[in-house]
Amino acid sequence: MSSVTQLGYIGFKVTCPEKWEQFGTQFLGLTLGQRFETGAFTLRMDNRISRLTITPGDKDDLDFVGWEVATQSDLNAIRGRLEARGIEV
């Protein structure tokens, strides 16, 4: 059965992005990646462009998740299972 190998990235909409930046850089030890005109920013922990994306919003909530798989066929199979459950991919 096809499976996810690891979490690739995650994004949050938040009401206090400045507190998330402080938490990410000072407590978690991540580095600031990119800043966007919208007020969004990314946080890095390795050689990837970003692992966390923080976007200003009206409430604190999960915005998106990116999972990694081993092969294209695994990706296609997982996509099919998600779409069969009505989840937009």
C-alpha cells in the first residue's frame, strides 16, 4: 500500500504572526526564510526553502500540509484515496 514517508511542510493562518516569528526563531531555533508583502513569512530548519509558512489571518488555524512520498505512483495512489473521500488535492 502506498504511504507517506514524511511531513514536507506545513502552513498556518494566525492572528499574531509576530508572536509566531518569535516562537519559531527564539524557542524552536528555526531561521527566518522569506517575507512577503502580505505579512506572511517562512521558517526554515534545513536546506529546504521552508518548512513552516505563517500567514496573517482572522483566526488561528491550519492552512495547508505538504506530505512526501517515495514515488510518483505512491503520490497518484494517495491522491486517488483522498479525492475518493472528497478531499481537494
